[in-house]
Amino acid sequence: MIALGRNKTRSFLVMLGVVVGISALTVVVSMAKSANRKVMQRVNNFGPTAIMLFAGGGKNLPGPDPTVATLTLDDAKAVETQVRGVKSICPQVMRPMVPASYRDRSYEVTVIGAGTAWQDAWDWYVSSGDFYDEQDYAGMARVAVIGQTVVRELFQGASPIGETIRIANANFKVKGVLPAKGTSPMGTDMDERVIIPLTTAMRRTFNVSTFTMVRVRVSAVGDVQRVASEIRALIRERHNIRPPDLDDFRVVTPDIIAGLSQMVAGTLNRVLLAVTILSLVAGGIVLMNLMLLSVTERRHEIGLRRALGGKRRDVLLQFLFESVALTSSGGIGGLVLGIAASLLVGRLTAKTTEISWEPVALAFGLSLLVGLVFGLLPARRAAGLHPVEALR
Amino acid sequence: MLEMIDITKTYRAGAIETPVLRGVSFKVARGEFVAIMGASGTGKTTLMNILGCLDVPTGGKYLLDGVDVFQNNDDAISSIRNEKIGFVFQQFHLLDRASALDNVLLPLTYADKYPADASAKCVSSLQAVGLGDRMDYRPNQLSGGQQQRVAIARALVTSPALILADEPTGNLDRQSGLEIMSILQKLNGEGRTVVLITHDQNIAEHAGRILVLREGRIFEDSKREAPLNAEKELFALTGGAQLEPGGCSNNR
């Protein structure tokens, strides 16, 4: 330890690499943790037992594309009746920015024409009034369930139940109101929607024979993959698609959502991890060089210690200890810096970063390891010096 | 107490062999003060390294305090150095950043069993060389003579069988050198065995016996009935201004 103070600049340089490495690592771990939590959150938002069937193929993930609509009511029917393990199924078509009005107030809403199982499919149940029923659905009734933003914009807080609103120049009776859901992960307002029966939407409002997506709920999480592949096979058959033709639809499962989020977070983390490893190795090499230099400079001290009865092992341990002391100090510095950086990143990006015990343990473990690994060669050289040569 | 039997040492550089010691044999009895003399190139340093168990001879036997030194492995030889030999070097070899006390403590930290009264031993060692009031000083705050006295205290602290001093006055002015010699004579008077390696006839004359090394062999082994007394020389040198041996002189 006495020797460490002697070369402050040098010790600082050695520590710097470790500081950078460990702080990068701390940031990586805290970001990975929060990213992981976010993935879980997304999967939960999506629904762990949900499968989405979108019209239109291709690689791009989805937001239902309103211009592509190849799914028919018969497709939905077939999925419901032919695939085992389907708990509920809700076909739907969606149009954004549809003008809606009530008396003299108007607002652009997202209109969703959906099956009767919509509440169950999305785990989103009306908070007042009723959802439309089978009878409304079969009769293509002009009834609507509206979200909180619509309530606020059109009714200014007054009860909308039983009132009539105009949507795309047709009158709809408000049957129920959905509780607020806030902003989606994509940043859109989830409460500016109006749900109407799919039949009404297809035949009377939008005049289409196909729709854009089906949401399927399965009974058990374990069934998701099997049901998904059966749905895919079924729709391929119904749409008469044979290899090598590509799907004109897309089946999305929770693990695809998870994978997508992880991919984005993973790239960033890999870069930071590479920075970590590189700077730790760089720090280690600097350490090794400077310790080798130190061994040369302190030959007399080593010789003296050997003459006074120090064994090779004593000298080895002394130099190893010095290396580890240097890298550990670097590790502590890096940890402090890393936690500060994580908090800063969290504040700047308004993303949550989590501080936990893992980076602390990792920082100590890794800086210890760097000290041991890269300190070993200089320590061995010091211990191997012949006392006579060293004293000369 | 100490016996060398036909010690040889040959250095090899590639195919070239350089014999440095060609069969050195002598005994040193407990309580003797022996000076080993020789010009440079006579194997003096090599002999000193072997006496100090720092180097292994090519042939021969070395008995120290009843132990056949070179029958042991490196770790055991380290322990022998720790327990039986107190080194005093020409360049002092103190740790710059450590206090006098910590420097004296160093050999004890390498002892097989760290003594419970370690700091007491260090204090009494430093007092024995007259540095009881400088224990917290660092080497760079001490004069050369004082630094060498710290080194002697360090050599004493383990109560070794042998004090081995290699040109201990070589880096000192005459007065400081005499101070060191008077301390070594005092320690010898207390019954310690001292072996002094030097090329300086004046310094060697303080020993009770002088071995002269020439061409790798003992050339001469002579007793001195009346060795020089460093204390008296010191008195003469300073006109009596000098304190008792080992006292503080600030000759920086």
C-alpha cells in the first residue's frame, strides 16, 4: 500500500480503465433490468394468453394497417370452431380519425368495429351502461360504446348513456362507457375510441367485406404456441396459400412482442457490454504494464524483503494485493460513477433505470478478477526475482 | 556457531565458467567480531551472499547455528534468513514511505510466528541504536548515519544469531562511520556475533579477527589482540563533543 501512494498519476491511470469499465457495466445492468421489466410490461399489456391475427403479411410489426384487410368473418368463425383451446375470439376492424359529433361538439375518434367478445378479448369492461349484445350484433344495430376521451370531448362530463352521437354521418346510440386506459406504449390515446358492432361497421358504416384483425384468447399460457401455429395453418389453407407463397396475414404472439423489445434493448446493451469488456481489458493491460514497471523500480525493496525473510509467496501476495487494491478502488469509483450515470440517463430519457445489488456485486467481482488476472504476471515476476540480483 | 566447509561458487555464462570461490573454509565462534576483507573481484560479495543465505553455493557445506542451510528449500532458507541473520547493507535499504519504527517492524512481519510484543521489540531495538526519539521519522528525515542505525535496529529486532554487515560505512562520512562501528562493537561486546565485509583496512581493524580473501580463497586469517576502538576514535575526532555511542548526532 505504501507504494501505491508514491505514484499517484500512475495509480490513477490504472484505475481509470477500471472506472470506465465498471461504470459502463453498472449502466448496462441497470438499463437491462429496466428494459427487462418494460418487456414484461409490454407482454402483459399485450396479454400473455392473447394471439393477434392481422391481415396482411410482411415483416413489419403491426399496428393494424387499415388498408390491408383480407380476413373474413368466415375465417374468424373457422378459427373459433376448428382450433382447440380458443377461449374467445374477437374479430375487429379499425378506422382512425373518423369524425364524430354530439349536438354542436365534434371530435375525431378511432372507430373499432368488433365482435361481442371484445371486452373479454381485451380485458377491458364497460364501467357504466352495457356492452352491445348478440342481438345488436346480429341486427347490425347502430349502438356504440365510447372511451373516456370521447366522453370528455363530446359530453364534457355529462352522462352519455342513451344519448345519440353522429359517427361518419350516421346516428349511434351510446350504450356503454369504457374506463380510462391512458396512453398506449406506442404513444396513442387509448381512450379516444368508439366501439361498434363489427357487423354494423362492415355493412353499414364502412361498407367492407373483410376486416383487419382478430384477437384470440386461449385458455392457458402453455397453449399459445400450439394455437398460434394451428391458426396459421388454418388460415393458409382457407386463403389457399401454398409454399412458396408467403402468408397474407400475420400471427403475433406474446413472445414476438417480447423478442422485439429485447432486440432493441439488446443491441444497445451489447454495445455497452463491449465497451465494458474492452475498457476492463485495457485497464488490465495498463495495470499489468505499470505493475511490471513498478517491479523493476522496486527491485531493491523486493530484494530487501526477501533478505529479511520474506518468502516468494509473501512477495507474490504483496504485489497481487496491490493490483487488486488498485482495481478495486477503480471498481468502487466506477460503481459510483455508473450509478450516477444510470440516474442521469434515467432522468434525461425519462426512462426508469433500476439500481440494484447486482451491479455492485458484479463490479466488485470483476474488478477483483481484473486485478488478479492482470496482476498475476507482475507479481510472479516480482516473486521470481533472485534476492541477490534484486539487491544489487 | 558458523562453519563454512569447502564452499565453491562458479558462475556460468553459456559455455564460459568463472570460478569465484575456490574452496573457502572457516569457522566463526559465537561472540566473535570477524571482518572479511578483499579487493573487488576476490569473491567477497559472493561469499557475503552465501553467508547471508541469499545465494546458493556450487559446492560445499554451510552450517549456521547448527543448521545445514543448503539442505533446505527456498521457503525454509527464507525462514533461516529471517530468524538467524540480521543484515546491514551499504545502501541502508530502508522503505522510503515507512517510519523508522515500521522499517524495524518489517522482519517481524515475515516471522513464522508474529511476536505479540512486536512493537516493544522495535522500540527497544531503536533505543539500542540511540534513535528512541526518532521512531516516527521517515528515512528522508534522517541523516545517513541515522538511517544506517535504523537498519541496524532492523537487523537486531529478531535477535539473530549473526549480524552480517556489508560495507556498512561505505556510504557514510568518517564520523557517522565511526558511530556505526562503535554500535557494532557495542553489540559485539554484548555477546553478538558480527561478520563485517569490507575492502577498507581501517574499518576492518575494528574487528577482533580479519579474514583476507584473495582469488577465491582465504589468504590470511589473523587475530587482532587490540582492535581499534571506534568510541575512542570518535572522541578524538570530535574533541569530546560526541555523545555516547549511538547518541544523536545531527550531521546532516
